[in-house]
Amino acid sequence: MKKSIFLLFALYVLACNAPAPKEARTIGSVEKIDPALEKIIDADVKIEILAEGYTWTEGPLWVEQEKMLLFSDIPPNKIFKWTKEKGAELYLTPSGYTGATPRTGEPGSNGLLLNKAGQLVMCQHGDRRMAVMEAPVSAPQPVFKTLADNYQGKKLNSPNDAVYRSNGDLFFTDPPYGLEKNVDDPAKEIPFQGVFIMNPVGEVKLLTDTITRPNGIAFIHNEKTLVVANSDPDKARWYLFDIAGNDSLYNNRILYDATDEAKKEGGLPDGLKVDKDGNIFASGPGGIWIFDNAGKLIGKLKIPSACSNVALADDDKTLFITAGNYLLRLKMRE
């Protein structure tokens, strides 16, 4: 009996002297514009800082089978991974530029996604191509196969973001941000910034050359409509295009024009994702903009660092955010 009492007392002392759980550091706030936001994000949620100290984070991708988030750090030409157990650690380098000549600017990978086979597909700025890593995602190696690197014999600018359609077609944007001198780079071969489609046999077709700085890209309305972000400070907009049966685009229109907001707050329309209910989570001026499936702006995540992209995970209950030198997380619902 005395031993039991002593043991209980010892456990009590240990519990009293145990360090308090470390609270997650947070940043920013949630701005509710419409009550509909409450169906997506619980009240009093916080935006957590998971990792920091990077140069320019981009392309977050949740890999469910590995329970890991991958994200690009573009200037140093690296991909990092984050797991609950180990936090953030280096995953792959080089990620977007495999040349031998040193270069400046943004040479690394940008957008990341998985193909039907579960392989890592990446928008490679420095190598100016869409490529697939020829190694399992669980054992990364910087060995790549080109998927698309030219249009009508002219080298692509620097693929930025991409999305697969369910039939295997790859849609991608091609602004000039990966070129060392941007749009004025003498190595630029295509005289415009395009949105392209590549079919499963590798044929590349131009969808539109009317967007000045095409960036984030996603489907809505059961893949019948394409959303494209324009990261041009003079035309900071999200565009909508309906997709015809022959894959031509029609009924071009503006989802939202944030040019005025871009003059007041940091960040531009950039990467975006769409949840299973058709809600759009889009990087934009001042943080992440949230539109419902009818295209109505219902809320924002106000973040004091330019946001580049997002990734959904946990059956759309968790949102990962890349923002400047940060990797962030918002647990939207329990």
C-alpha cells in the first residue's frame, strides 16, 4: 500500500514539473467576409508557422501515401519536405536547374504535382521544362525525364504551375520568372507568356497567349472551366475560361480583379487550389483569398508576408501555405 502511494506521489511530482507543451507560433488572422466561410473554417483557428528561414517558398504538395508535404525553395534550387515527426528537412537538390554553369535568379522547381503513377512532376524554372523525377517519391534522386520543353520548336520560358486533368492531359502556365532577366532575357524564345496543354503522348498545344503573367492554374465545374491567376501588378486578376470539346477556350471572363488591392498590400494572384466542394483558395494581395463555388469572395487569410501557393490535405480539413520564407498551416476543421 505504501509503495502504491509513493508511486502515485512520484507520478504527481513528475507531472507537476513536466515542461508545458510548446505552443505553436502563429501568424496572421482569418477575415470573414461572408457567413458561408463558417462552413469551411472553424471559429478561432490559428495560422501556424511550421518552418521558416527559406528564400522563396513555392509549390506545396501533400503526398498522402508518405504523410509528407513537399515544397520548393526556388532560388537555392531545392525541394524540402515536412512531416509531423521530423519537421522540415531537405528532400531534393538540384530541383529545377541541372546545368553546370552557375546562374542567378530563380532556377529551382516551382509547382509540384503527382501523375497517375504517383511520380513527382515538377515545373523546372532553370531547365525551362515540365519534368518527372525518375525515382520513387519515397527515395528521391535528381534524375529527371523531360515531359515538355518547347512549343513549335521554341524553348519554353519557365513553367510555373500545372494541373492534371482526369484524362491525363497536363495544363501548365509559362511566365518568364525563371529567366535571369525575366521578360527581357535574351534567351527568351517565345514572344509571349502562354497557357499550354500537353496530352498523354507529349503533344503541346497553346491554349491562350492573352494573359500577361499566367501563374496559378486549376479546374472548377467538373473540369469544364479553367481558373488562371495573373501575377501582373497592373492586371492582378483571376481569369475564368470555359473549355470546349476540342480544348479551345471560350467565354473568357474575370473572376475577380484585385489590381487596386495589389497597390496597397503585398502579394499578387499566384498559386491556387480547389477543394472537393469547388471552393477556391488563391494566393493574392495580403494573403489567401477564398471564393465559394459560385465565385463569391467569402473570406481571406490575412498574412503579413507575400503568399505564393497552397496545398490541401486531410480531406480538405488542412491548408498548407507557402509565404515568403515561411511554411504555414491552417487546420480549418477538426
